[in-house]
Amino acid sequence: MGFFSSGGSGKYLHVKVSTMDADLEKITVEPDCTGRQLFDTVCRIIGLREIWFFGLQFVNKKGIPCWLQMDKKINKQEVPKQKDGSIHLIFLVKFYPEDVEEELIQDITRHLFFLQIKQSILSMQLYCSAEASVLLASYAVQAI
């Protein structure tokens, strides 16, 4: 049996993955697939090749954000199930490059970084002075 299924059988795990700008269609996988298999599939769906900066995050039952471990099977990790039996994961930047201009090559990679940093500043997870905020906003407008 393959990694994916289009069937609705209860023996499959339904995964909802959100990125900073979209929710992907539910992905149906076998429950014993690894975090790496799911992560690679998500990267293929969104067309991302610079995968080493990203990860899949979930909020555990205690409300603590956790990263999905790539080498472990999904069903062996403490990913809480939603009311409908599916699991919800968020595709986020996990590692930041030392030199953005040199290391972020794909437009999609830069776009995902931009969206996450923007959200982190707006939610005050990252501090940004008023002057820097105005400068960043002007760059964002110029990029449109």
C-alpha cells in the first residue's frame, strides 16, 4: 500500500496543513508515515525546493507549539486530533539564513519568509521600531 490514499477509509490519517497565505487541501496519508514523508509532500504541493528552512508545527494538548519530528512516525508523536479526526499542522520558517540575499533564491521561499516575518511583527512576537516598521512597509509597497 502506498503512502497516500484517496479513499475515505478510517485507517487513513487526514492532515490539514496551513501556510502563511493558504490552507492546503486535506492530505490523506497512512498513519504510520513519517514526518519527513509528509513534509516532503507538502513542499512538493507548494512548489518549494529550498526546504531546509521550514518545518511543520502543531500545538500540543498543553497549548505548547511543537515541531513535527521528521524521523518519527506521525502516529507516534503527540499531535492532537481535531473533532473530525484530522490533524492540523502549520508550515512555518524554522531556521533563518545568515545571508538572506545569498541563501533565499526561490521567489516562493522569499514570499513565505516575508509573510511570516510580517505576521511576527504585527503580532508583536518580533520587536520592530517605528522607524524600521515604516521602512519595511515602504519596501513591501514597492514590491507590489
